[in-house]
Amino acid sequence: MARQSGNQRFNESGLPIEPVYGPDALRDWDAGEKLGEPGAYPYTRGVYPTMYTGRPWTMRQYAGFGTATESNARYKQLIENGTMGLSVAFDLPTQMGHDSDAPLAHGEVGKVGVAIDSIDDMRVLFDGIPLEEVSTSMTINAPAALLLLLYQLVAEEQGADPAKLTGTIQNDVLKEYIARGTYIFPPKPSLRLIADIFKYCRAEIPKWNTISISGYHMAEAGATPAQEIAFTLADGIEYVRTAVASGMSVDDFAPRLSFFFVARTTLLEEVAKFRAARRIWARVMREEFGAQNPKSLMLRFHTQTAGVQLTAQQPEVNLARVTVQALGAVLGGTQSLHTNSYDEAIALPTDKSARLALRTQQVLAYETDITATVDPFAGSYVVESMTDEVEAAAVALMEQVEDRGGAVDAIEQGFQKEEIERSAYAIARETDSGERVVVGVNRFQRDEEDPYEPLRVDPAIEQQQCERLARLRAERDQAAVDGALAALRKAAEGTDNVLYPMKEALRARATVGEVCNTLREIWGAYVPTDSF
């Protein structure tokens, strides 16, 4: 919401909002410099000339829970209901590179996503889904290479051509050190692994988006819109520098970079944020890295509506919140969109709530006129002013990151995390005081809530996964696994691309935990400093 202090209102980035905007707001404003044309530098108006007038954005629904069998059934339901792209959620053990029977996995198997321990699980997850015909996004970071290779192996078993596979792995480990915590290795080997992924995909899976540089999780942790795009783009710069330092030409990999942002209920500022982010990235790629391919300058991004703004109180009100958030993402020019289900503040979404979330996007795409014209807010006094202001605030934060030596050094100094925590504290304080209105929580409450039956994950899933792992280890060729892991160890100790021996280990039915533990032995595990 827009915060108010006295008679002055402020947006989420702390910048003042004027009650009226007119021509004076854009005095000395040059449309040619600031806007350009849609699909042309500086891409303020969108990365494609026609945007949604030719086709709508890709409608994704984030799903995955319990077993691969249950998740597979949910994916098939979503496809039947018109979902254009799948988006996979993995459970915490998988995200951390642990098998379901590892002691650290106890109590978390299948809870916040699907458990994937081996190629056997991946086969079940996508059984009956032609992977050459769908686009799949996988929210996985530290072990992203493993899940991508498992996906490729299963697709190849289906007879798919890897050159035709499309999708995205999140693969953004830097934001894990800042906001989420599902890291495995220290920053330096993590960046080496990301560079190996870039090289592998260029050679083997050329249409795959190799990374989704994510501000979403920073926003969920409390980042303002300006912080969200500043710290995300700073991470993006670090990844580009890493790939260039590894010997790659910027135009060899930059066209496959993608981004991931949140959409809040503050619609005008969110539209301005997306436009500012595109403009900053285009300028950085052209001026710092000398990118020549126009696709290297394009900030293409996926958006998810703000889970942190969902409330357990009066959950149906979340339908209105999600609609406004989705509208902001579309008016801001997103390439794909996930709309949260109204019940996600309580539990995993039910079939009905997931379907309603998808229907929200379909109403926007097919029953409104927002897809009839490109960048409807272009030239708006308020949105253009906000775009300039958010851009300036984000650039100032990016300069502070650079002053600390870049994204990794700033992470080690705790800069981004401390800035986000300060913003999160301010939001909590404003909500507690009533200065920030949250409908159903601190205003317009009800004495009694309507009954709601959440989707529950069967606790027996952990035992089932453990039994599957025991059968796998008994059936597989252990000598082949040991040999493949030895080859992986040798590559990790040297400079060879680790994805090639990693693929062979997974093909031999090595588990996710075994592969990650092999790399842990060589690269170590990340332990945050006291500054955190």
C-alpha cells in the first residue's frame, strides 16, 4: 500500500507520491531517450514490438507437492485447464541437495514441493507429458544443474530433441545468500558451476533459459521495489562478469538470461519498477559489457504475485489482491506470470484454488482490453515520473553494491541482507501500528472466520521415498555409479565442465544427494559469516 505520513503519501520505495501529476512532472523529459519504441532500446516499453497484441504472456502455475505421482496428476490437470507452461516446486531436501532418507531431510520430505531423489522420480514426475511440447520452469538453485540434467535425460528417453527443449532453471544462488538460505556451496564454486551451466546449455540445450535472476525472494523477505531491482540486477552483473571471465563472449550467453520479479498490490509503482528495470539492464549490457546482439540487452522476466501479501484471515480477499497484482505485472510487460492461489497463506493450494488462480489470468488475457495495445501507460505523467524515480533509487543502490566490491563482496559484508531487513522491520512496524492498512488483518476484521479445509501432505510420503531409494540402491549397477562419481570428482577438482560427468552419474541412477555430497567433499559447504 502507499504509506501516509501527515498529508504526504509515499510509495513502497519510500519516494513521495504527489496527489496530482501534470506536464510539469515531465519537464525536460525526452520521450525518445526514455521510451524509444516497443521492442527497441532502451526497452522501457517492452522487449517485443507487438507484446501481447499477437499472443498473451505465458501462463504458468507453480505446482509440486508430495510424491512425483501426485505432482504429475496436478500438472496434467493444469494443462487440461489451459496452462501454457509448467512450473515445478521442489521440497526443501531436494533444494538443499539431500536425499529423502538423509537425517537432515526428516520431517520435510514432500512438504513445500515435490521430492526428487533420482532419475526414477523425474520419470514419474513427467510421465505422459511430452517435454518437447511444453515449457517448464524449475525453481531450483544450488542443485539446478542436477535437475536440469535429469529433465534432459527423461526428455531424451521420450525421444525429444534437446535442441527443442524450452524452459528455465532458476539457478540464482546469490540471492540464496541474501534472502532464502537454500545454498550448498561457497560463492566461488557456485559461480563456477553456473558458468559451466551456461556453456553446457549453449552447446546442448540452446533454447533453455540458463538462469532466472530473482528479486522475488528478496521482495518476499521485505525488499522495496527499488531494492528488489537493484540487488537483482547487481547479481545479474556478477553472473555476466563470471561468464565473461570464464572465456565466454557476452552475446553467447546473455540472450538466455532471464529474471524473476514479484508483483505487489501497489500497481502504479510495480508498473514503473518493471519499466525501470528493463531500461537499467539494457544500458548496463550495452555500456559495461559491450553487448551487440539486441537480445542480450533485453530484460525478459517471469512474475509471480506477492505471496507475502496473502493473508490467512479472510483468505477469499486474496482473490482481489492477486488480480490487482497480476494486472500490474501485465501492464508492466511480463513475459510469463504465475498467480498465487488464494489459500496459499494457509497451506498448499487445492485443485479448485489453483484453477481459480489460472482463471484470473485468463480473464485478464481474454475478457479485458489490456492486450489490445502495447504499454498502455506510456507517457503517463505519474508512471513516467515514478519510472524515473525508481530507476534513480535503484541505480544509487547498485552503486553502493559496486562500492563494496560487487555483489559477492557486498553479500559477504551483509549489505543487501541488512538493507532488506531494515525495510521488512519498517513494514512490520507500520502494519502493527495501523499506518499500513491490510484488509482483514488490522482493518475490516471479522470476529469469526469461515471454515476452510486445507490440502494436507500425507506424512507417509517420507517413508515411501526412503523405500524407493532403498530399492534403487539395491537394483542399480553400483560399480557404474562409483565410476561416474569418480569422474565427476576429477572434473570438479580440475577445470573441466562438471555437467558432462554429472549427467552420466545421474544416468547411472546416482541420487541427487550422492552427487551433491561428492561436490561438497571438494568444494565445501557454505557457512554464513557473523555479519549475517
